[in-house]
Amino acid sequence: MHAALPDLSATIPVAPSLSMFDPVFIGINEFGNPVYLDLVYHNLLDAGEPGGGKSVLIQNLVGHAFLCHDFTPVLLDPKWVELGMWMEAAEATGGIFVGPDIDKGLRVLRRLQKVMDRRYAWLVAHGRRKFLASDAIKVIGVFIDELAYYTTTTGTPEQQKEFIALVRDLVARGRACAMPVIAATQRPSVDIIPTSLRDLFGYRAAFRCTTPNSSDIILGHGWASAGFNAQAISPQSPGVFYLIAEGGIPYLVKAAYLTDEQIHQLVDYVTWSRRNGDQTPVPLAA
Ligand SMILES: Nc1ncnc2c1ncn2[C@@H]1O[C@H](COP(=O)(O)OP(=O)(O)OP(=O)(O)O)[C@@H](O)[C@H]1O
Ligand SMILES: [Mg+2]
């Protein structure tokens, strides 16, 4: 008789061991191969018509980020229901959640601008051009689900202008100092995403659009007429989008999907393990 094997799952701590510097799994391509993003050095613009799957994609990225030991969340969601699900986990991780409150949004972005300046000052002082995983620095991921709310819907024109200017600064300078921006918007029109801002996003995800012009606003001028047209994505295929990465050719991706239940499990796990950091975390429920 063999002695019974010990139940290792009960004794080996399961801890968040991912890093923001790891590739982030977002879904599969047309050939069924996995698609990963290198989030830390890129910004992502996520756009397309309502119901296309933008928030589902963001949830995948947020889910990865919260399982990382080097993530500080800044979550802006005027609709509450998407990034708001992570509110408790954000608090436990030393991050912040902003709802439909442009004053708070502006305060947070101004603070991030200061942090960015200090990080650059540190890089300059050390003769460096960017942060690496070995620097053990927290990656401040700025997730905005529905950019247009802050840039066109709420607040005064001055506040909206300041919001756009601050986001632009973060998108332009945040990359190298480990502060990537991930922003979603339903209406990819030029008033919401000026071309000069769009071009700063190294990754752009075009979910189903109502016109080839909208698709081009996201992917870049001329792609729709070259056959890469997000209007052609079937309304029956939510979660499918064209991804363009840093000057490459757009390709189709189907985003992975986290159910509400899975997100709640992740939030519980993250919150518990952050609040009880020196104890053995409870493994995720099956
Ligand atoms: N990758 C996916 N796999 C399976 N179903 C998906 C996927 N993406 C989206 N869906 C379905 O489409 C619905 C709408 O997706 P989602 O909420 O992400 O859209 P959205 O683009 O954020 O819409 P809105 O602009 O209104 O916020 C989801 O509730 C889900 O049922
Ligand atoms: Mg959404």
C-alpha cells in the first residue's frame, strides 16, 4: 500500500504572482491562437458601437492587472457597473475608483501628472530611459471605461478641455514611466478622440462600428478601404474586434470573456490576499 499523498493544494500558498510586465492574454485570433498584449509599454484605445464588447475586453485586462504584484489601479467608470465591480479590490490595492464625477477625475489626473513628472525625474537622475520589471516599481494602470463621458458629456467646456489635455499628457508620456492608459469609448468621433490623441495609442481595438469612417477613426485612415473595416463585423459576434498594434496590419481577435461570477471571485481573492498579505491566501473557488 502506498502512503496517501499529502494534499498539496491545502499547503502551498496560491499568491498573485503575475507581473504587469508579463504579456496579457486577451483572446484568440482567427486561427485560434492566443493573443497577448504587452500592456506596460503601450496604451490601448478600445472603441466601437454600444454592445460591441469593449468593456469585456477591459475586464480581461483589469483581471490580469489585479493578479499582479506590481499593479496600482486607477479606475474611471461613469457607469459604475464595469470597473465599479473592482472598487473593493482597488481600495485594498492602494488604488482609486472614480465614478461619474469629473471634479474627482480631474484631481486624480492632475495627481498622476505629478507622479509622472517625479518618475521621469528619477529616470533622468539614474541615466535611464524606461522602467524595467527589475525596478520593482508599481505600474499605475489607468483604465477609463467611457472616455466620452468626461470629455463631452459632463462638466464645463473648460473641465472637458483640461480632462482631454491631461489624458493626452498621460498617453504621451506615461508609457516609459510605467503608467499605461487603457481607454474605451462608444463614439470614436474626432471631437472625442482627436487624431493627434488617437495616434498616441500604440494599440487600438476597433469593435463593430456603424460606418467605415468610424472604423478608420479608430484604426487609422485608409484601413477600411483596404478591407479592414470594423463595420463588417457581425452584430451577432460581440467580442470580435480588429486590433492594430504599433503600425502593423489590423487583425481580427475574439476577446476572452469573464463572467460576473468569475469577476466576483477574482475581486474576493484579490481583496482578501491584499488585506491579509502575510497570511496564506485562500485559493480561488473552483
Ligand atoms: N468576448 C466576448 N465573448 C462573449 N460575449 C461577449 C464578448 N464580448 C461581449 N460579449 C457580449 O456582449 C455584451 C456587451 O458587451 P460589452 O458590455 O463589453 O459592450 P460595450 O462595447 O462595452 O458596450 P457599451 O458601449 O454599451 O458599454 C456582453 O454583455 C456579452 O453578453
Ligand atoms: Mg461598456
